[in-house]
Amino acid sequence: CLFGDAVNTASRMESHSLPGCVHFTERARDALLKQAPEMESWITARGPIHIKGKGVLCTFFLRSRGDSPNESDDGRDPSDP
């Protein structure tokens, strides 16, 4: 495959996300915070989830400033898989 692991991981993050959220891995979070440490308050830990082909990954949501860090748009707790 031309793109391999990066595209597969991005596809899994999208399929396990919630409406209105950007779902990303711990590695992506670390890269974002290295470049823009002021974004830390926009990041909410989702916690570990099982991703097919990757195993258990610690993942995060990036939300807009006005969003509650503890609820999704549909009222569910974002830490619930």
C-alpha cells in the first residue's frame, strides 16, 4: 500500500470518533503540544481504546474552545467507547 499505517490509523481514528470532534493518538497530541502548547486546554483525553490492527491506543479529542470537555454533542461521555 502506498500510504500504509498512517492512512489506516487515520481511518480508525475517524471511525471511532464522535460528531464534532477531532480524534487523534497520543503521538499526534505530543506533536501538537510541542508546536502549540497553548492548545492543551482544547484537548480532552478519551482514554485507551482498542483499534483494529493497532491494539490498545491512548487517544484524545480536540474540541473548540466553547465545547464542554466532558460531553459529546449527543450527551455521551467521550471517555465511553
